Amino acid sequence: MITTIFVIGAGYVGLSNAVLLAQPKLANQVTLVDIDAQKIAQLQQQASPIDDALIAQFLATQSLNLASQLVSEADFSTADLVIIATPTNYDVATGKFDTSSVEASIQTVRDHNAQVPIVIKSTVPIGFTRDMQTKFDTRILFMPEFLREGKALYDNLHPSRIIVGCDINHVPALQDVCHQLITQYQTASEQTHTPSQIMPPTEAEAVKLFANSYLATRIAFFNELDSFAESMGLDSESIITGVSLDPRIGMHYNNPSFGYGGYCLPKDTQQLKANYEGIPANVIHAVVDANNTRKRFIARQIIAKQPNTVGVYRLSMKKDADNFRDSAILDIIELLKQHAIDVQIYEPSLSSAQFMDCPVVNDLASFLQTSDVIVANRLHPELAHVKTKVYSRDVFGDS
């Protein structure tokens, strides 16, 4: 019976899963561990170390069965289940995810507990879980997550599907664990029923990468449509709406942007592209190339306005997120600097005076006044009074 759960990693995935499974209705005891002492200190004060309104609300108002501590202090010997949600950045040099934190976490757990089932939630290369089973043991599973930054807990409470990557045909003893996991996540959600699947871990890893690569493909498609419309002086919103009214396409996930970025899509498309080595393919390679093309196009459109100073309004990809890792605007900033254009940044989450060798302006009024062109991936009401200065491809005002 799964009741004592440890979650390793207090990022979007780990924290949202810990809060989800610590709800009183599940009667679990969840311990969230991390190597970052500042995150643990915040959590111990019922404060969220990440920008997610629902997580902050749950931590402040719900009677969660949740504790937090440093990894070095954790005793995994009492665990019924361990979930690993540590970062796996894409390493350009090796052409794959850096999975060292996941492997180190597995080793740490096994040093304390040889039998506890381990669920990998971190995004990993296709075949990684099998490798870990060979290196350690077969009680290692993979469960892909499908979460949005800033809405991670909401998406866990309203999941599109629950997938457990587990070899129940080869390891029958894990069948009960798999069904318990599905029951835990079904019960934790606010839905009456969520589609669930049990499949081998390699197939589950593929689901994650192909799902995100499809989303990236959709973004790239509508961005290229928007590039065409802008170049030809056409109304992008009208065209996208007309295309999307086809029910097979749908009026969703169709808002143009400066390019896809964030935690998942850049690294997942790159990893899937690397997994295709030796396999004939065109689409995945084209999606990665299209995203780079889009960023160069956006930079050229800004440069054509001949500004002396470009103001970058927020670095995050979305309105309700504080993460700007691999944000498309970062590459655009570099391209603008290569053309000797002065760039200044307004980003409230930055405490430093400079970022990417560009001044950070904390005073919004001053930032808006001194910027010749204000570049915003997503529009915000506080830009409305300077809209003649704003360059954005945000057609529908989505987050």
C-alpha cells in the first residue's frame, strides 16, 4: 500500500506532484526534498518557490500532509514510493538530455532502500528507464507529465491522461504498484474519470517526446502562417481564425509567438531529433529549424523599424510564468545586439542590474518612456497606453 511518498525535486513537476498527492483526501504523507536550501526554507514557511498561483494557494490554505527537507537529510528507508522530478537539460555537446541528476537520485534512494518503487517524472531520452533498470533493478518506472508552466497544479488536478510506463508483463509484481499509481492520481484529481494507460516505459518516454514535438509543430506552423501574413500585409488573426474553424484543426493553441521556448519544447524536440539518428525523417528536423527561422524573422522585423533602443518587456514566454529558460526572446536579444542596437529589459523577477550585458530597468514608466520599440511576446494591459511603440505577434491575447 502506497502511503509514504518522497518526491525529489522542488521545481514545477516535483512541487505540483507533491502538493497533489499530499491532499488530505488521499491520506498520504508526502516529503518533498531538494538540494536548494532556499527552496526548502520557503516551503517550510508554506510559501511557493515557483510562480504558480494555485500551488501558492494550496500551500497557504490547505491542510496538506506535506513536509520538506534537504536531500542530504532525507531517510528513504521508510518510503513506499519515490518520485524523481529533477532537471534534465538538453546538452548540445552530447546531443541528449543531461540525466545525471536522475541517475544520482536513483543511487541515493537505493543506498537507503533496495525495494521501494521509483517513478521517474523527469523528461528523459527514449530508452533511459530501461538503462536504469539494467543498471539498478526492475522496480523503476516512468510516468510522463503534461504540465504547463504557471499552471502545473491545475493541470495535475485536471489531467488529460494518466500514463504509467511499467513492464507488468515482464515484472508481474509491479502490476499492483501500477494500478495503485493510477488510483492515486485519479483520486487526487478533481475529475470523475481520466483516461489511463499502462505501457512499457520506453513507449511512455516516446509519448512524452512525441506529444511535446507535436505541440511544437503546431506552434511552428501558426508562426510561419503569421510570418507570411506580416510579410504580405495581411490580417493574421482573420487567416488563423478561418483556418482554425475547421473542427479537425480547432480554435486552440494557435496564437502566434516569437517562437516556442520554456522548460520542455526546445529540449524535447532536440532530443527527439537526436533519437531519430539513422531513421529517415523530415518533420522533426524541420520543426527545430522553423523555430530558429522564426526568431531570425522577428529580429529582422524589429531591426527594420530602425530603433536606437529596444525595450524587452518580460523574458518569460507566458503571462503567468516566471521562468525564461530557453525563451525565444533570449535569442532575439542576441540578434539585436549583433546589429548594434541597444537593448534594455523590464523583468520584475530579475534582481541584477544587468542581464545578457543589457541594463535591467526596474521602473516601468522609465522603461516605457526610454524605449523606441517595446518588444512583448505576450501583451499586457499595462502596455495599452504605449501600444504605438509595442511590437508583438500576440493576436488573441492568450497567456
